[in-house]
Amino acid sequence: MVAGLIFVHVVEIGMFASVFASLSGTASGSVQGAETFLDHMYFSGPAYTTLGIGDLVPLGALRTVTAAEAIAGLVFIAWSASFAFIQMRRAWGEEATE
């Protein structure tokens, strides 16, 4: 289950990286320092996890996409942690107290 959740998050990061790669160099802006799709993946991962390394910088409207990715990542990671916790409690035979 955990491996599946991680896979889904990597796919989501890849989807955002695709947006960055396809819009980069257009009127929407660019990711300064990113030249290949893997560069965009490298940028998208820290943005999704709200780590924000800072060696690649979004410019123009892509800053808004980066902010949306950070919010989406925060929500999806929190949901995944909650889901995993509930599933583990069920698997271990402990019912949630309400």
C-alpha cells in the first residue's frame, strides 16, 4: 500500500513536471536552469513536497503553478498519511474511537 501511494505521488510530480516542461519558454514563463524533462522533475519534486531547494527558479506565471503544486502536494501527502494510518489500524485490529 505504501509503495502504491509513493508511486501515485511520483506520477503526480511527473504530471506537474510535464506542465512545467511544456509551458517553459512560452509566454507563461520558464524554470530558470531547467533544460530537460528530468530537470523539471527535479524542480517539481521539492515543490510538491514544499521542500523548495531553490537552485531552479520559476519565472512568470509558472510561479503560480508552483504554488498550486505545493498546496496540492501538501494536501495529497497529508491525505496519504491519514489513509495509511487508518488502514494500518484496521490491519492491526484496532478500531478507531469516535
